[in-house]
Amino acid sequence: MTNSNIKKTNSKPSGLSSTEFSFSTAGYKHITKPGLTEGTIREISAIKNEPKWMLDIRLRAFRQYQLLNTPPWGADLSGIDFDNLRYFLKASDEKLSWDDVPPEVKETFDRLGIPEAERDVLAGVKAQYDSEVVYGSLKSVWEKDGVIFLSMDEGLEKYPDLVKEYFGKVIASNDNKYAALNTAVWSGGSFVYIPKGVEVKMPLQTYFRINAELSGQFERSLIIVEEGAKVHYVEGCTAPNFSSTSLHSAVVEIFVKPGATCQYTTIQNWYKNIYNLVTKRAYVETEGKMIWTDFNMGSKVTMKYPGYILAGKGAVGETLSMALAGEGQHQDTGSKAVHLAPYTSSNIVSKSISKSGGRSSYRGLVKIAPDAHHCKSSVICDALILDPESRTDTYPTNIIENNQVEMQHEATVSKVGDDQLFYLMSRGINEEKAKKMIVNGFIADLVKKLPMEYALEMNRLIDHEMEGSVG
Amino acid sequence: MKKSTLKPQTVIIDKDTKHVIEQPGHYIFEIIKPGIKVDIFSAIQAHGEETKELNVIIHHKAAKTTAQTTLKAVGFDKSTLIMKAKILIDPDCQQTESFLTERVLLLSKDAHAIAIPDLEILTDDVKCSHAASVTQIPEEQIFYLTSRGISRRTAEDMIVEGFLKMTE
């Protein structure tokens, strides 16, 4: 790997003290008043100069949001004070090149360890500063092939017909309370369109962060991968330190056309007071393939179940999910596979680590419809629990509506074995280091699937999180 | 999902036991004494348009307990099988071992199965796993028997009989 990647890896992991990730909200161009009313939504829509149909979608979603209930299952969400959240923040105008980005924004990105040189290596860096993308560049090579990689707001402005055709088509606004909220107040996110047969060889990347205290970030992403095309999209997250609880509620919709492949990788490392409630779903057509790589380490509460609807013959879904729950954290993650067509297959691998009183839960769904014969589904969940205060749960639901299927589910729970520790310590390795080695080994299979720089970062992060875990 | 309307039936386990569940229903097994070993077995069948629901909770309330739970079910015709099972390990139940297997065989394409094996673990020093599978009879097994002059129907019956037998 090049120097720039290593530089990035060195600076990003949370080895910094928490205050170094803290920035004030002074200098925002536009901040809505706390709370949410129909007026707030009209205001957001007007600022963005949106077409009327989008405002109508937002208003309808807002009414649905008011009617829907908080899910009776899952994590405790009572700590969110919806009335005191700000629903829209605009940092600065969009700039064309990195040099034009204001110094204070740049400083934030430097702290996050996004080196400028990285632009030359990676496909295109979209960095989301609060609610809107402030900087984005895409290699002209792919622009020539017709690849579109814009912020969702730009996407709506430049390709309204495409957005209208796909927006809300795989995740309806009334899918759940938080999807409705997102649809009502969405801002930012990515719009990606890969034309027929185009293979994007390097991953497309974005960085999301929340900056202003009490700001909700409601990004909305739409990825369309046309027939036979291929893309890997990487979303990395880190958020600065602030005192009150904040909310992040995203919606990601992906359309995988016949024979296309899409991989979506998330590294979620929000600061530990954020509620992260995300709805992600892909619609996969004939012989298409969707891969979710979902790594959750940060936030106070995460509820996220990336899913796929396998709608075409021979479609494939794959999920690699990893969660690390430390003190005061609840990672409620998993995956949903809905098999609608014959010969479809899904493969879900989940690994979780609970420590210092943290709780990690796997919650998943496999549904095989009556006409979906010759389907295969395999779900494997492994949990590691590091101390007596922690907790781990597995809640899989399997609904099988025909008999020509092979459905398997397996889950195991274990701790770091005394015999394993003894083996390593008898060879002169101290207990802390031995534990780190065992934990890194536990997740090694999944980390290998990440792009190189993220894999390094992941190992460092785990090392950091494990520090002082020897009682 | 609809809430189960079955009335729970609590079985207190305070000595080594082999328990066979004869009927579908809602059972809570509470293992209350340290060092106990329990085997729980169930085999159910559903025919016609029946819906059969088995809901089992294995609740470890003491340290050093071991449980092995095997739940098998066969669905014929247009039947629906609902198999819920949960392993619950309380805090401070160190050195608990609990294993759960749910195996469902569906013999007709109109038969449905819902398998929900849950784990809730509040102690670290445990060995715990569950596995669930839903399949039909492998065609190779049928072929093996029919090639030896056994009719398809009889072959299926034989395989089902073997499947539902309690294994040691």
C-alpha cells in the first residue's frame, strides 16, 4: 500500500483523546430551529429548491412518521429527545476543488485522517460534513464511462427522472418509523449510477460525520448498478465528541440489475453517544449479487439490519457483519434475506464481541417464499463474550414456505478459553497481548474481506478497544 | 409475527433428567441446581392443514449446568410448523453448557416452517450453541432405497421414521 494510506491509518483510529474530535458549530450557514413540524420540512425543501413531487413525498412521509410506533422489540430508544433535535444544518457552499474547501472544514478532515494525496489513489472521495457533501471529486476516467457519483441533492437536481424512478421503491417511506423520518427530512447522502457493463475497479468512498451538537444526520443514498456492472462502495464514519445525545438515521437503497454486483462496506465508528438507526436494503435481480460488509464499533445504540430482496432467478446475497459492544453500548445488528425467486442463495456470517458490560445482539430474518424453490440459505453467528457483566443475544427468525430448500442456521457463544490464553502466555506473551491476538483471530476471516487500509485500521481499532480489558 | 397464545407450562429440573416432550405446547424448563445434566427431546408431526407450535425455553438458573436439547419436526401436506426455542443463561451461571438443535423436514411443497432459535446469554464463561435446519428428504436417500425395490412412498416413510427416532 502507498504511503498515503498508511498515513491515514495512523491518524484515524481513536487513539486520539476524545476532545480532539470536538469542534464547535459556529459558522454554520443555515441551522433549522430544534424540533420538527411541517414548516421545518417545507423550509428544508425550499432551501434545496426541490421539485414539488419531492416535497409531497417528504410531507406524506412526515404524516406516516407521526402515526408509526417505535418498534416494540430491539434496543432501548427512550433516550432520544426528538423535540430537541435539529433536523437540518448546512455547512458551506459546494466547492469544486480541495483548495477551495474552507480551512475549518479542512482541519476537521485532517483530524479524521483523510489525506489530500488519497484522492490520487482512491476512486473519488466524497466527504459529508454534516448535512451536505462539501467536497467531492471523481476520477475523470469513470466520468467518461458514464459513472455518476454525486451527493443525493446534486443527483436530484441533475437527474430528477432517475431519482423519481427509484426513490423509495425498495424502502417505502412507511417501512418503519425511522425510514419515514428519514424520508421526511433527508439531506445529503450519495447518488451512484453505474451504467451497463461498467466495472469500477477501485472502491468509491465517502466519509460521514456529525459535527454540530444535537444535529440529526439523515442521509439518503441511492445506488443503481445497471446490467453486468460492478461496484464497491465504502462508507466510513467517525464523529466528534459532544455531550448530548444525537441521532443518525440513514436510508440506503440499492438496485442490482441482472448480472450486476454491488458491494457496500460500512465502518461505523460514531462517538459513543449516538443513536444509529439505519435502514438498508437492496433489490437484486436475476443472477445479480449483493454483498453487505457491515462493521459496527461505535455509537451508543445501533439498530441496523442490511437486507436484500432476491427477486430474480439465481440472485445471490451475502452479509458479513461484525459488532463490538463496549461499556454502555448496544449493538443490535444482523441481516435480512428475503427469497422471492427460485435458485436464489443467501449467506450471512456474523461475529460479535461483547465487553465491559456491552450488549451485542444478532437479529436476523430468512424468509423463503412459496415459489422460491431450490433456494439455499446459511446463517452463522459467532459471539465472543469477554467478561461476566456483558451480554450477547441471538434472535434469528426463519420462515420457510416451501420444501425444496436448504436452510441452515448456526450460532455459538464462547469466551476466550483459558487453555488458549495459557498456550500463548506460556510462550512469553503477556495476558493483554494474548487476548488481543485471540480477538483479532476471531474476526480475521471478516477483516480479510475489507480493503487493505480498512483492514489495518480495523485491527488497530480492536487493539485500542481491547486495551485495559484485562481484569 | 403473531404472539403465541399457548399457556406456558413450567418444568422445574433439580436432578439429572431425560425429558421427552410428547405434545406441542409452550414449555419452560428451569434448571435450578448446580451441576445438573438435562436432555430434552421432542419429535412432532403435522398433517393436513394443521398448525403445530412448539415453544421451549431452557432457562439456566444455576452454575455448571448442562443441557442438550433436540427438537425434530416433520411437516406433511399443507401443514405449518412453528418451532421456537430459547436458551436463557442468567448472570453468574458460570461454566454452563447448553446446546440446541432444531431440525425440520418438509415433505410437501405446501408445507411451511417457522424456526426461531434464540439465545440470551448474560454470563461469560459458557459454551453455548444452537443450530437450525429446514430441508426436504435428500433425493439421494430416496434413490438409494427405491433402487433396492422399495416404493417411493415406503422409502419416505422409512426415512421419516428414522429421522424422528431419538438419538443418543
